[in-house]
Amino acid sequence: MKENSLLNTNRYLKDSDKAHRLITRSIASSTAIETGESIAVIEQKINRLRSKPFHIKLA
């Protein structure tokens, strides 16, 4: 039986922008429960990290 990935079968995840927002919200709400911090504040932190370019130096 062929298995399809969740990204291909879940209608909420087919739109990549919406998927990123929903995944960010999910991570933020889980973290908020554990830390007591506001969901909005955690979402801002996650979005800030995603928007920064990463510079990786190889040895």
C-alpha cells in the first residue's frame, strides 16, 4: 500500500504559507502551555528566527 505524506493529503497543509502559519501556531501553543508565556510572543520569536538568514561555515 502506497503511503502519501501528510503535506500531500491534508487540505490545510497544501497552501505552504498557511501551513507555516498553522505549524507555527501549533508549536507556539504547545510551548506556551509548558512555559506560561503568551502564544503571540512565542509566535513572534519563531517568525523572527525563520526570517533571519543562516550563515554556516564549513570546517
